[in-house]
Amino acid sequence: MLEKFEDFITDLKNNSFVIIREDNVEDNVEDNRELLKYRDAEGNFEEVYEEMKIKVPEKDWEYEDLGALSLDWDAVTDQSDEAYLWGGFQLHNFSSALSSPSDFWEPYNEGRRFWENNPQPEAEAIWKDFLPKLNYINGSGHGSDGTFGCILREEGVYPCPMYFYDSGIWFELNMTLEEYYNTMLQCKAVYYWQYFYIDTEEIVKKLGNFKPVFIEHGGQYLEGPHAFDDKLRDGTISTSVEGVLLQMKNIIKRFPKLFPDVDLAYFKERCAALEKALNK
């Protein structure tokens, strides 16, 4: 798996349309390789078992080799009416994701305004028990945009279910950890790639009425999933699901020139399904 990530980073660096924003990304890869000499996978997963009674098979220790790889990219071409496109990741050490305390969600889920504006009461009812079991395996490499790929830790349970967390809302993913990593690379780790693999009805249910602009004392604040903040503020879109659809269309428009190796048939199918659901 490590070689796949390294090859992916190399391919992006050689793509003339892609700008790698991390000046030290090459050093990051080299530093991660150097740390392999000192990484004690067996000891780390023994700690996981002591903490969570989760027995990780030796074949999956390879995920520990990903260490703390990070990548931040964006792309600008000469296409007309192009929207900003970016991607990347900040990987979390796998054994730490399994055993360490989880608090990445606190800035999004502890605020009173969030729950007042959140249309999923069943989530509010369970978040205090559920979210501490969720821990991220990757965050965004493009800054704090609220998106995280996650595993759900249950004592003694392995493999762990996969989730996508977006600024206070979460969706279960029908894929294994290996499938998650491979799909992320196939999608070039582009922002919001996970929404192509989430059930359309669930997206509409959770985000179809979600208006993340909260007005208080004459000021506007963004709460919850909020792709394309400027378009929320100027009224181009009014709900989070419209932001998801906008990004899907942006990916489909931009990828043929940026990444001609990507087959967009599945992306187009999922985008059309979401748009149809919204127009009902």
C-alpha cells in the first residue's frame, strides 16, 4: 500500500496541470521511509489489543507503514468557467487511529448552533456515545475543511466499519479499509470524492434540508457541511446537498483534462442520480 501512495504522489508531481502545495512533500515521503526502520508495528498493535481488544491480523500491519504521509494539491487550467479544484490527505497512524482518544469531531458537534440547525435528531440523540468510537484515518491535506475518512472502533471488533465524516454529519461507507485507500487514490484524493460512494437517498435525507448559514446578531456563520462558502453566502446554493452536487459536476468537468486516465462513467451515473433525487 505504501508504494501505491508513493507512486500516486510521484504521478501528481509529474502532472503539468497540478500544483503540489506542500513544499516538503518529497521530504515527507523520504522521512516516512526513514521512520520505517524504527516503527514497531508488532508493539503498536499489541497496544491496540490492550486498549481495545482489537486483534489486527499481521497482513494489515502494512497500513502502519503509511505513517503520517501528507499531500495538498490544487489545479488551474485554461478551461472556461472553471471552478477551483483541490485534493489531498493527511494520514493518521493506523494503530493510533484504532487506540487513541477521539476528539477531532468536537469543534463541529459540541456547538449549540450546530444542533439547532441540524435536521437529523437521531444523530443528536446518539452523538455522545457514537462519536468517541469514531476516529479518523485521514483528514484533508488542504487545511481544516471538516472532512475525514474514519473507522468505527468497537471493542473486540475487526475489521472496523468505514465512515465519512463531513463537518458534523457522518455517513457509513460500504467498503473495507483497503478499498477505501484504493478508491481514494483512484479518485486522485479530490475533495468530496467520498460522496460518489454514499447512497443518494441518505445524502438527500441528511443534507437536503441542511442550510448551513446561521445568522446571529447580524452576522453569518457557517455550521455543518459547507462546500463553496462563497456560493452559500451569495445565494447560488442554499443547502449543503447543492454544494455536494456542485462539486460532483466540477469534478466531472475538470477531470478529463487534468486526469484523462480516470473513467468518469460511474461518477456521471452517481451525479445524475443525486440531481434527479433533488429535482423530485
